[in-house]
Amino acid sequence: SMVIIRGGRVRDLPGVRYHIVRGVLDCAGTANRKQGRSKYGAKKSK
């Protein structure tokens, strides 16, 4: 799979210093997301 990564560490996981950008390339966005949509790659629902 091809994904885009961004920086930002996870405090409780040693050695993990990246996040996957959701909703771009092969990583799907989250369905039924109402708030904080931009972080999860969800389009605005109608």
C-alpha cells in the first residue's frame, strides 16, 4: 500500500514518530465522522 506520512509522535509507543494521513492514496478515510473530520479524511455529510 502507498500512504502519506506526517510527523507527530505517539507518547505511549516508543519509537513511533509518524502518523498516516487518512483519506489520501491507499489509506481510506473514516465513515460517519461528524466532528474533527479533517484529521480523519472524512467529507462533509449532507
